Amino acid sequence: MTTTQTAILTLQSDTAQHLSSADLRRARDLFRADGHFEQFAFELGLDDEQQAIERLADALAIPWIDLTAFPVDTELVSRFPVRLIHRHGVFPLREVNSVLELAIANPFDTDAIDAAGAAMEMSIVPVIVSSSELATVIKSQFGVGAETLDGLIAQKDEETEGVEIVGDMEWDESEAAEMAQQASVVKLVNDILTEAIESRTSDIHLEAQPHGMKIRYRIDGVLQTQPVPRELNRFQAAIISRLKIMSKMNIAEKRVPQDGRIKLRVSGREVDIRVSMIPMHHGEGVVMRVLDKDAMSFSLKGVGMEQETYDTFRELIRMPHGIVLVTGPTGSGKTTTLYSSLAEIKSERNKIITTEDPIEYQLEGINQIQVNPKVGLTFAAGLRSILRHDPDVVLVGEIRDLETAENAVQASLTGHMVFSTLHTNDAAGSFMRLTDMGVEPFLVSSTLEGVLAQRLVRTLCEECRQPWMPHHDDVPADFPLDEITHSRPIYGARGCRSCRGTGYRGRLGIYELLVANEKIRQLASERSSTIEIKKAAVASGMKTLRMDGWRKVAAGLTTIDEVLRVTKSD
């Protein structure tokens, strides 16, 4: 046995429980049924699939490894037949003295071992890995949808299990439509969508580049380029056509922007995808917003507010009348905060009506209106009509113009509670923004009760975050190092299997809540600058976005780099 093989074997468990022949037969049957050993682990009373793999490795006298920590030999991979990787679920690890160490998820698949040995003309040493780790490594090397492309090039039909389109699709009999409906193209698009959903992607970007198509996923607010096989470029037109059919767009129109929507059911989960397609220099570019209904829960306690901010905001949203605004850039979580606020206050005793563009999530017990400017149903027109339906609370998706702003003011003056969003950099800027739109300053100051500015920062992966004791030279000038640390470490990002090597997993909000008091109302009515209003709010106890970010860093939830990415110095 080679030194390399011995090194792998040392990773086996020394305390593995003996498995009987019946256990091994059961493991083989379960793997055939669902492709992993989680059920087998459950039946043995083990904690996870990894422990089941260790027991099997010991029983079969086969080594096992953590594949994500194993370096990829790109030269060896380039010589190994790609079809075997996809067809049998194997991956070449390394070659030692004409012996090939082969990662394999199914240790009972002797055909895979024989096929690899015949193709490479080598002896094979199988090494057990988890099926999820194997899939991750294959995708990282060959790209999303590579398995389907292998089938496309070979002109083989693939089944399209796992993704179901909700609703009917229509298409013509053109050549583009026929190509888009080929089973392999359908499977390829499904691969892209499924991978995005499983990786918690919020937006999928398909970008036409001079040398082909580029795929990027926005995960936790940051775009990550996905490796794709070169052959994908040959099917760029078919992919675009397929997406147009799925989102009910005009497949023949390539000169003007189009918008559509796809409703999917993926492994039993309902997912809405908003599709925007724009013609660009090298072809049509596509951006898809993924709205995973089952992954969302609207709870004001779950959005990351400090207790003090949460208590004050709860008082604001329960006022009988007035305007409460949530501000921030696109993708900062404003809609989630507003929906969570409505979920907090809804009851059988009040009527809540919203006007939105678009309606992202359907909320039970709340009446929602979809804005449609083409027929004259704007935010302003919708708000005027809403007031004739005797609401207690009104949500206006966004205040974009003077008419909508004036209607929101009038609604609050007639005894309604109005929620809306506004695009400003901070909370204090909302007063000046409404005044600049043309609303009289005395109306702004008398109706605006509070403004919540927010941003989203990525949260540290709890499994791999690492403690760090910074010095003054390592942190920004406004970071309250002496106040925060007190000989306690803060944390930095490292990266592991659980977080896909990024060091972060999930996001939470940082908040700046301005409550209008007598001093702030006076400044607003006098058309005072945003800086003066902000100073008065801070003097009254407001914590700025930057301050709240530093509190999240001190709590070990995020990093200094994340706060610097989304905020500027006060």
C-alpha cells in the first residue's frame, strides 16, 4: 500500500461499530433509492450521514475522506473521461504509481470502478465521500448544468424530475421554440434554477459576454460567479428561449425589454421567479429575482433589531395615524421589514390594504393591490381608491412622486396609518426628500412619525468564524475599539464547507430609527438641512446605521468589512 493510501486510511474511525451483512444490504438499497446515506444513519441511531459513511468504510475496508478539504489535481481531471464523472458519480483524486484513487459516493457501484479502471488503464483504489460533497466538487470543476450539457452534446434525452412549472405554457412552432423545448435544454435550465434555489440565491444573472454566457448568483447580497462549461455557449439562444417560454414572454421579440414571471414547485416548495430580459450588445441579458415563499417568515423579532429599537418601532407602527417610512437602497430588506410590521399588527379588528409594484409575497388577512400603470393604476391612483374602502392601515409600496406623497399625507391627516418606502441614504434625509418633492414642510413635520433606515450585512458562519484581537491600526478611526472589546475578541470570516468557503451564511439588518420629536418637527418645518436633523436625532438617542453595525460586530454576528461595505462614516 502506498504512503498516500495509508494517509487516507488513517482518516477512518477507530471505534466503528461492526455492520452485519443485512446492514450492508440495507445501505445499498437505501442509496439506490435516494442517493445518500442519511436514512441509513437514522436507522443506526447515528448523528449524520458522515458517521454512516465512516461505519461503511470500516465494514468494507475502504478509506473515506472529507472531499471539500482535498486538493483537486486539475491535470488528472483533464485526462479522466468526463462522461464517467457524470454518469457514475465519481471523481479522480490522484495517481500514485499507476494506481488511481477514485472518490465515489456509492461504494456498492462496482461498475463505476471497473469503467474507470478500463478507461484509465490503471488499478483503482475507491475512496468513499458524501454524495453532497461530490456534487459540490463536480459543479465547482465543470459548472452548473455540466451533466446536462454532456447529455446535450451526445444527443441523449434526460428526464426533468424535481422542477414543476405551475400553470400552462404556450409557444409557437418556430425553430427557436422547438430547440427550447428539447428535453436536455429543459433539464439544463432546471439545473440552473435548482442550483440557485438550493444555494439561497436571491438573484440569478445570465449575462451575454463577447465570448459567451456568464452566470452569476447573488448570495447573501454579494454576486458570485458560477463556473460553467465552455459548451454552454452553444446553447445560449436555447436557454434564453426556454426562459421566455417559461415566463410567458414573446419568444420572437429580441429588440425591446420584457418582463415576466415563473411559478415553480421545486421538491415540494413553491418558488416565484420574476424575470427581466433586456437586449444588450452581445445578446439578451437576463436577471431573475428568486422569491422562495417557504424560506420566508415575516417576524419583526427575526429581522435583527436590537431590543431597544424593536420596542420603539413597535410603538410607532401601532399609532392610530401618521406616516412611518422605511428607507434604504434596493435589496436592503425594506419589503421584508414592512411585511413583518403588517404581520405584527394585523388582526380581525383592523383592515389593512396595500398597493405594491410588484406583489412579492401574498399575505393572509391583508388586501393587496398590484399597481398597473398601463391602465392608470398608479400608486397615487391606488391610494385614492383605497381610502374609499375604509382601511385602518395603508401600505404604499413606494413614494416616488409628489402626487403619491400628497395622497399619503392626506391619508394620515384623515386618521389612517400609512406605511411606505423612500429611497434616501439615511433616516434624516427623508424630511428633505419629501420637501424636495413639493410637499409643504409643515405637512411633512406634522405627519411623519418615524423613519427606519436599514441595510443588510452578511452574518458570520458560526461553524468557522475565528476570533481576532485587533489593534487600533487594524480598525477604522470611528470603530469604538476600547468600548467594544474590553479584552474580548471580535470575529473574522474564514470559510468552510457549510458556508461554501465565503465565511458568511445568511444576513441580518442594521438599523437607524429616527422618531420625530418636537425639536425634529421644528427643524423640518423650517427646512433645516439633513445634517442638522441628524444631529438632533442623535442627541435624542438615535443610533446611526454605523453605530448599530459596530454593535453587531461586537456581538460576533458580522465583520468590520461588512459594515464598511454598506455604511459610511458618521
